[in-house]
Amino acid sequence: MAAKSPVQTSKLRAHICSLIDEGRLPVLLPEKISAGYGSGSKCHGCNQPVTATQIEYDIEECKNATVQLSLHLGCYLLWQIECVKRMS
């Protein structure tokens, strides 16, 4: 989901932090990521569909876990920034 303003980015960051706190998004750095045009599946970060005109980032394998996640680029970046913060 492309954030259009700092307020939207701030809200999305807070939402992703909540998902991590609730255990719905893991705290990890993926070992394998694939990308392609969206399949229409819902983004695990913002719960909006990743359309065929957007790039979908699929996390297929993660360190010490097998996780299937699909995310928009912006959601993926915010999730990874938060994971790095929490791991340090």
C-alpha cells in the first residue's frame, strides 16, 4: 500500500507495530523473498489486496521458521524497519 502522506505512513507504522505485538507478524529478517505482480491476496501488513498493478513481496522462508507472508513494498519496509529496531 503506497502511503500518500506522513500521517498515513505513521498510522500504517503503528498498525504494523500492533500486528507484531499481537504476534500476527513475526520479528525476523527473511532469508528468502520473492517478488512479482500482485495476485489479489491480502497484504499481511495493511489487509488491503495487492493488485495486479502492484508488486507483491512474498516471504517464503524465514530463519528458524517457515512463514508465508505477502506484503506491499511499503508494508514490507515498515515491517523490516520495526524488526531491526526490536532485534537490536
